[in-house]
Amino acid sequence: MAERIPYNAHTWERILRDGDVIRALDLGWGGSFRLHRLVETGEGGWHVSLYKSSGALGLDLTAEQGVATVRSIRRDSAAAASGEVRPGDIVRSVDNQVYFTCETVVEALRSHSRGAVKLGVVRLSNSETVAAAPSSSWSETGSVHIRAGAHHCVRVEAKAPAVLQYDFICAARDIGFNVRFSGEIGGMDAPGEGASCGRGVLLDVRACRQNGRVSLPNAGQYTVVLDNSFSMLRAKHVSFSLGLVGMTEYSTAEQRDLCIRLEAELDERRRRGADIARVLEQAEPQLAKLQAQVSEMEMNVKKAKAKQRENEKQVRESQAKLGAAQERLREHAEAANPGAGRSQPLLTSV
């Protein structure tokens, strides 16, 4: 792994201004893609003018999220008197200059002389983490008592392709719930309890409680039926909620929600990657030390094997010399005692 270069808040700031969030995260910046986008665009933000006297503005800022986040506001300070900033808000600019790190925001505030200071502030609300549900063009909620063998119908008029969101709960056992296409707009009167509640079935379920959505592909009249016709003995009490949302608006909200979830997932994976990189960085010296020890042991083994081979060679040479010496000794003994040498050997090798 390549050696990491020294970095500081100014390095992060420069990289983030260039829009290279991935590199900033790799270098340890504590923010995220979502926070970078929020600071860069200032979406939903506002400006606050505070007067700086000899003291500070009263903002206690923290870099825990990478950006300049307000941790607390001191009492009797200019920030507290304005009432426009609260803990959790993000200071994104000072005198119209955008800053991505807490350290550079603090430097800009400290270097500011006495007088009015213009702060750009954004708020990381729940809508930044979870896409807001699209507003309904029509909605209806209610609670009805449905007799045994009966049903309850609600007419829905869609002037364009839309999505019907629904939620229902039955107090006793289950209830049938279906959505049907009834006809063109203006071509059908509102159905009553005994009327035929639509023709083309788009959804047909039976449950004690359920929520979900169903696409209404064409403009026209649709009917939602709470059906208890299958029960001949038991009446049902049902609470329900219906909402109609334009198809385009709903698709946009879905895509926005998908983008936010994917960005959050990418942020988490980047953080995990940074944690793994730190673990690897700490383990690399240990690995290098172990590799050096292994190399040393391999070298020692290699030397020992070479010595072993040399020793075996010397043993063989010594054995050959010993055999030759013994053979000469027998020859000398036989020459000295020609008769005895044949019947009784002078020397016996073991």
C-alpha cells in the first residue's frame, strides 16, 4: 500500500471544492455525499446576519460530521438573540463564501473584524435522510361498520394516471379489499351499498390489516371496495385511509428516495472501506516484519541444508578412505602371515 500523504482541513477543503468527495472520504473527512451536496447547493437554507462585537458570536461548532455543525448556542449571545439558528444546523458560508469543513468556517469567523457577519445556514432535516412522501391530490379516511354479507364502496376519480395509496385495518378477523376500474369520468354515478362496484379488478386482497399502493394506469373512475360479502354471520368494523398521488409526482418521489438510499449506502461503504484501509495500514508493518522473519528462516534453512549436504559428502569420503585403509591393512596382514591370514582373518569389520 502506498504511503498516505499528510493532510489537514485545508487539503479537505480544496479537494471538496473540486467536488472529489471520494478522495476526501479516503483521506479521513468525516462528512458524506449528502452533506457535501447540502453545503454546495444550500438547498432549503437561509442567511442570518449577526453582529460581532469584541466577543464571539456564541456558536459552539463541531466537526464530528465533517461540516461546521452547531453543537450548542451560548446564552446572551448574538446567535441566541437572533433565534434563527439552533443546535444541529450547519453553517455553510461566511459572508457568501462557502466552506465545506468546520475548521475553515471557524478560521473565517475568527478572522472577521467587528461588525455584521452574514452566515449561510442549512438544516439537515428528516427529509434529507428519508424522501418526503408526495402530497396527495385527493384523500379520504374513515371508519365504517359493515354488516354481514355486505360491502362498502368508495369512489375515486383520477383525472390522469395516478397511484392510489391505501391502508386499512379490520377490528375483527379479515376483510376483503379490492380496487376496480369503473369507467370514464362522468359515465357512472356514485355507487351505493348495493350497487355494482366496478368492473376491471386491479387489486383483490383479503387481510386483517394491510397498506400499500396500486397504479391507476388511466384517467377515469375507480372504486375501492371493502368487502364483507363472504361473511354471512359476522359484521366488521373497518378503519381505512386512501390517498391519490399523480403518477409523475410519485415516480419522482420514488427516484429521490432511491437516490438518497443509494447515497447513504455508498457513504456507509466508503466508511467501511476507510476502516478496512486503516486496519490494513496498521497490519502492514507487522506483515513486513513477519515476512522478514520468514525470509530469514528460509535463508537459515537453506544454509542448514547446504551444510547437511556438505557433511554427507564428507561422510561418504571418510567412509571411502576408511574402506581403503582397511583393505591395505588386510593386505599387510596377509603378507606378514601368509598361512594364517587365509584361515583366521586378522581384522573383522562390523
